[in-house]
Amino acid sequence: MANTQPATTTAPRKDKRIERDENRGQWNSKSEFILSLLGYAIGIGNVWRFPYLCYRSGGAAFLIPYMLMVILAGIPLFYMEVLIGQFSSTGCTGMFRMTPLLKGTGIAQVVVNAYCVCYYSVIISYPVRMIFYCFFKQVPWEDCSNSWNSDNCVTVSDMGKQNSTDGFSTSADEFFHLEVLRISKDISELGGMVWEQLVALIVTWIIIYFCLMRGIKSVGKVVYFTVPFPYLLLFILLVRGATLPGAWKGIKFYLYPEWDRLLDLKVWADAAIQMFFGIGPGWGGIVNMASFSNFRNNARWDTILIVSINVFTSILAGFVVFSVLGFLSEKSGIPVETVATGGAGLAFVTYPEAIGMLPVPQLWALMFFFMLFLLGIDSVFVQLEAIMTSILDEWYWVRSHKWKLTLVSCFIFLGLSSIMCTNGGMFILQLFDWYSSAIAVIVICLVEIIMVAWIYGIKNFMLDVEFMLGKRPSLYWRILWQVVTPVILIFILITSIVFMRTITYNNIPYPQWAIMIGWASCITSVMWIPLYIFYIMIRKRATLCDSLKKRLRPLDWTPSDPQDRAEYEAFRRQRRMPGFMSDTDIESTK
């Protein structure tokens, strides 16, 4: 009987093996992988969110909490996700074979990405629309002589001459809100469709489809243009901005350190949230892009390189933005602190106002909006690819219909996002941007790192990395993954909830029912984590304790390539560790 026992335990385990996608694909070169992750990590937020946060939160002093958050949470999470994707060659749902009980976290990532793809595609359709106006003989936001202007319209150069700015609006502000958005009075008034905006959204989705229709084969080629070219435009705009009168006054406001702000917990919370949106852990995109990488790729240096370029881009964008805002302040007579703003207001109102005062404003506006479009579209590539890869990893029969899945996905997201092209669309966009992802992504990251460091076990994870890269990560990484980063994530989660600001758009408050919808968008993503655990509990085939314990153990957590898998199993036997990690008690391996 003793001799037959191994056979009875081994056979079921092999039956449960995941059916791997042999035609999943791989990056043609290391540069494609690096550029795809750079395109994902660097987005519109680097231009319209970081500079304003830096100015508002203490200038150069803000860089201290921001860099600490990057070093102690951003880099460890980024590196961990790259390692997971590279080792397993799976997307954001497949990665939870490491701990099958937490598979609901992968579903949560898909839902969060779906929300983000909807509103982010609309955001990058705004530059497409604005580019159209750059070919006019005179940029239409330059004066108040247009059909959409109200009696309260003034040019920004005349705004500084008013005794009070109350009741007045600039020509650029009215152009964006009354002509581009044709915005309603609040979210309760959805209004009709802004057809020009819908056309811009359709054009955006057509571009996305053609860039994604062949999966990473087409994305790998597209990023050679969409990632480096915005830097060329950024440097051109920097040189132009730095040579404008008043530029250095704006840069001083951007970087002037207010050291007392370091005592403000809200500043630290802002730094943490910016780190999440800037670097992008927790969304599944990093894991997915790394899953197409070479199994022996040196992921540590890739992580340091990508995160460093991301931080550099954010700081550089601040110089570009505030040099032009300083010029705007000089010309209008309005203080820099008054003209400085963030988000859509910066990108589509304030910056165009300043550009309108330059010679040949059409040229500078064209470069700026084209840069915004390229920065944004890379992020959509990765998020949509993460969603589709998760579907392909779970449903084998779809794998022979990848291009059809891409086409159907684009149609579905176009239909869902079209509601944001209505008169009340910006209010809906702002609502989902505010609530749907910020808290959810922090929760997902917290679950991920607890899974790796405390459920799967840091010892097992270190062994996986040692087998893959030939060298075990140092004690520094173990301390970060096990202790420091989880503690920081808990701090970030608490402060993000405590310091959640009341949502408004253009100084218009949202009704209570809309805020409830916003929170519901957050809950509908994170709820899949406990729901899946509950599903496993009620579906148990053994006792509840045995069922949960079994699903806390890895399910075929091995490399995808058959040769690497065989070598990995031999490596684990050599280290006296159980094969496949399916018959081991996790507690004994920590």
C-alpha cells in the first residue's frame, strides 16, 4: 500500500495541469519589452497631474515623500510583478495560480482595467478633437468673437485687468466647455450626443484596433514610434517654454520648497497616489507585458531603468508646463498660483491659453496635443491587452480567434465609452476617474504582496527568482516585500480613504446619488476578491478547512516552457522542495 500512495497523489495533480498557450508569443527584442513598459508607465498623468501636485504640495519638498514612495513601494511592486509575469508567462488572472483562492483579485484587475479603458479612451480622444482645430487660420480659443462665447467671456490677457475674476470666464475655458464639450449644468442632465466628440472617439478606437490587432507583434512595432516621439516633442516644448518671458517665475513656483509641508499627512497621501498612477502596479499591465519576456531576462535592471525614466519624465514635464504658465502669468498679470491647475483644466484650458499668445500658436498646439495623444494611447494598449490576455488564458477555445476578440473588445468599449461623449459626459468621466480605480488598485497591490510574501512564502518566491535569474534576490528585497512595502500599502490605503476629497468638476458639486455610483464602481471591482473566496467555500468538495487549505497552495505554478519546467522541477527536488508546490503546507516553507 505504501508503494502505491505516490501514484494516487501524483496523477490527480497532473490532471489539473493548466493547458498552456503554445502560440502565446514573445517580444522580438528586449527593446520592445522596455518600450512597451515605458509606454504603459508614462502617460498623460505625468504631464497634467504630477507638476500640479508638486507645486501644490510643497514644490521640491514634495519630491522627498514621492521618491520615498517610489523606492519603498513603487519599485518593489514593479519588480515583483515583472518577476511574476516573466516566471509564469501568464496574465493578471493566471498569475493567481500561485494562490488559487485569491483568483478573484485577477478578476478585480480586469474590471478596474475595463473601467479605466472606457474613460481613458475618451480622454485621449480630446487631443484628437483639438488637433482638428489646430489647422484653423486662427485658433478658436484665442478670442471671444465666436458663436459659443457668452457675455462674460474675456481673453486671458484682459482677465488680469479686471478688478475681480468672479463671473468672468476666459475664451479658452469657454471654448473647451461650451464648444468642445458643450457641457450640461451638472451630471443629472445627460443631454444629447456631441457628435464631433463621438467621431473623435471612433477614430481613437480605430487607431487602437489597428495597433492591437496582431497582439504584441503589432504593439512591439508601434511602441518604437509612440514612446520616443513624445520625448522629442517634450524637449522642443521645453526649449520654447524656457525662452519665454516669465518662464523662470513659473519654474520657481513649481520647485520652490516649502519644507513645513512635509509635516502634512495629506502631502504624503498625494505622493503615494501619484506613485500608483505614475508607475502603474496593481493594474495587471506590468505582469502581462512581462509574461511575453524572455525567461532569463534581467528584470531588476529593467525595473530600475523604467521607473527612473518615469520619474525623470514627470519632473521634466513640470518644467515644460510651469515655464509656459510663468509666461501666461507674465502676459496676463494673473499670479502663477491662480493660473496653475491640474487635470483636464491644465491640458485643455490653461496650456492652450498660453499657447494662444505665442507666434504661430497652431504649431505649438499641434505638438502639445499630439504628444498628449501618444502618451495616452500606449497606456490603453497595455490595459486592453491585459484584459484580452486574461480572457485567452482562461478560455482556451478563444485562442484561435485573437483578432476577432480584439475587434469585439474594441466595439464593446467604444459603445460603453460613448456615453461620455454626451453633454454630461465629462461629469461621468470625472466620476469614474475619481472613484473606480484609486482605492481598488491599492487593495489589489496589498493582496498581491501578501500572497507572494506570506501565503506562497517569501522563501519559495526567492527560489523561483534564483532559478530564473541564476541569483537569489538580496536581503534588501526580502525586507521590502515582507515588511516595508505591505506596511506602506496599509498606510496608503488608510490615508487615501481618510483624505478623499469631495468630488467636483469646474466647481460644480456632485449630488449624493452620483457619489454613491462612484463608490459602487470601486466596490464592483474589489468585491470579486471576497466573492471568489465565498464561492470556493460553498463549492467545497471536502471539509471547509481542507478546501480552503488546498486552494491556498499553488496550482501548477511552473514555467511555461516544457524544458524550463523540467529543469525547475529538478531544481526544486535538489533543494528538497515539493514539486509543483501542490502537496506542501505553505506554513512549513516560510
